[in-house]
Amino acid sequence: MKTREQWLEELKNYSETTRRECLAYDADILAGIMDITISRTDEAWCAGDFHYAISSGDKGDFWLDAFKTKPEAVAFCKTMGWPIAKEEK
């Protein structure tokens, strides 16, 4: 399972703006200001396969991460200390 440290390391592969936004969401989620949603998606980057995207608050189009299976997504949220408000099928 991916750890917080691995997630933070992966953020280095993205733009500075994306990293800052992810870290701000992380802080807001941990502070109880925002909630997490896990939703099933087959967006283009998934190459036609379904994945379970983890997003927060009103920014459902901004993914904090995505996993091949729902149990992986749920386990990652638990590892991160992110309470899940909504799980879509």
C-alpha cells in the first residue's frame, strides 16, 4: 500500500501548482474542512480501464490520487487519515 511519504514523493512529478493544491487539500481534509469522495471512473488516462478516483470537496474533477480497485482507494485514504464522506459504486 502506498504511504504518505510515497504520495508526497509522487507529487514531485507534477507542476508546482498541482503540488501546492494537493497539499492544501490534504491539510483541509485533515483539519475536517473538506471531505473525501471515491468515485469509479474510466477517464481517458485510464486507457479504458475503470479506476477509483479520490477527490475532495466541490472539486470532484481534481483527483488527489486514483487506484485500480476500490479497496486500494479506501485503504489509501485510511493510511492518509482522510475520512471518506461518499463512496460511489
